[in-house]
Amino acid sequence: MILSDADIRRRLEDGDLVIEPLDDPELQIQPASVDLRLGREFLEFENANIPCIHPGSEREVDEYVREVVVDRDAEFVLHPGDFVLGTTVEQVEIPADLIAHVEGRSSLGRLAVVVHATAGLCDPGYQGQITLELSNLGTAPVALSPGMRISQLTFTELTSPAERPYGSERGSKYQGQSGPQASRIQHDDEFGGDQV
């Protein structure tokens, strides 16, 4: 079952679903979703002197990215073909009986801006800001302003709460993240890495 605006408001009031700061609930809570705003931090991939990224390599992916922090009244220009990691202003806490789906806003989709490549899911138990995988699929640069509504979350109720929700007990790599986070795939079990 997908939560309606009334369900979302009730869960927020009860405190088991957390979205903070939710500065303008009347604007941000939609009929069946919550709009999230774009943060000021971005991670851009360096293109020079990189032969390729090996997911199982001991090298941290952080070595291939540089952080850009945009002033509050400035813009981040996303050029055609660009891929950068951004973040939401809001931090979320997803209870064990919900799953959140990260979606783009249709107004930005009509400008060819997408907010995730594959990571469109917040597992039950997830806490932290959401890293956005921003791409411009169009032919014109698009200016993105910190604080603009960039994505939306929809919530699906599980048939029963997750027995092992996302979090420290699972060794979840992105729990509690603040700002955009580069891939930590080298810590996956199949690559022999330890969970962080």
C-alpha cells in the first residue's frame, strides 16, 4: 500500500517517519509523496588521469571525486552528459515497516534531469541524507539551485516490518550519511572488503 498525504502526515506526527527539516509541509507534502530539496554539496568525478574505476579495487572511489560546495544564492550548472552526486537538504528516518522510493520531479524530468541512476530506494531502517545521482540527459545545460525541490519520496507499507532493517547491525555502508557519498562498493562481501 502506498501512503497518501494523510498517511504521511499521520506518520510524521507520530514520529516513526522522520523528514527534517520539513520547512514547508503545505508545499512539500504532495498527494502521495514528499518533495525533497537540493543541498549545496556535490561530488564531481575527475576525468583526467583515470584509466577506469575498478569496483573491487582497494583504492577508494573518493580518490576519483572532488567536492564542490555551492553558495546558497549560487547555482550548480549540470551540463549535457554530466553525472554528479548531490544530496538532499532533508535527513530521513525510515521505519522498519516502510520502504521509500526516490523519484525525480516531472518538471525537472521534462528538462532531461534525472535524480538517480539505479539507487531509487531507501530501505526500512535507513537514516541520513539521500545521495542523488544527478544526470543531464538533454542537450542544454540546466542550472540547479540549492534549496529547490529536486526529488520526491513515495512510501510503500510492507506486509510486516523488516526483521533485519538497514543499519549498523547489518554493517550498512551508508547509514547516517551526511552530504553526498561516493560509492563504497569495494567494501562489499563479494570483493572481500569489510563493511563500513
